[in-house]
Amino acid sequence: MRLKLAAVLLGLTMVGCAGRQVLPAPNERRVQAEASLRAAEGAGAARVPEAALHLEFARQQIADAERLWVEGEQEAAELRFMQAEADAELAQALARAVPLERESRRTAAQAESLRRGQP
């Protein structure tokens, strides 16, 4: 009798545990998105207006993806993590390119000014 009772209790415990939603550990997409975000921040994206916009998009998308993940929408969350990674990478690229482009324009303007000043 005790053996049957123990078996029933064990079975109910297993069913109870199996019925509980267990969220997997953060996936690779999340890690990649967050790494890209940190890289963009490290590249100074917050100081370049064009890049700062995409940096904020990436932050929002990571937050949305985490919410979707908790709600059980893993596929939608993964897509949002991918969008966040792309925006963070764009922010990083802009953080590097925009200052170089500005410097290039200044240099070209100086060269043009010197050219005009000479006969």
C-alpha cells in the first residue's frame, strides 16, 4: 500500500513539474544582440546623433524581445534579437563612419579653399 502511495505521489510530482513552463537559458541570438550593443556603445555611438538613434532602437528591440521570450513567443523574440543586433551593428558603423566623413569634408573644403587662394 505504501509503495502504491509513494508511486502515485511521485507521479503527481512529475506531472506537476512537467506542466510548469520552464524558460530556456538566453539563446545565442540574445547574446549576440547584447554583444553588438556593447560594441556600439564602446565605439561611441551615443555621441553621434545618427548612430545614437539606432543604438536606442537596438535597446528597445532587446527589451521587446525579452518580453516576448517570457510570454512564450520564442520565434518572435529571436527575430527581434536579430533586429537589435542589426541596429547595434549599424550604430557601431555609423559611430565610426560619420566622424570620418565630417573630417573628410572639412579637409576637402580646406583643400578647395587653398586651391582658390592660389593663381
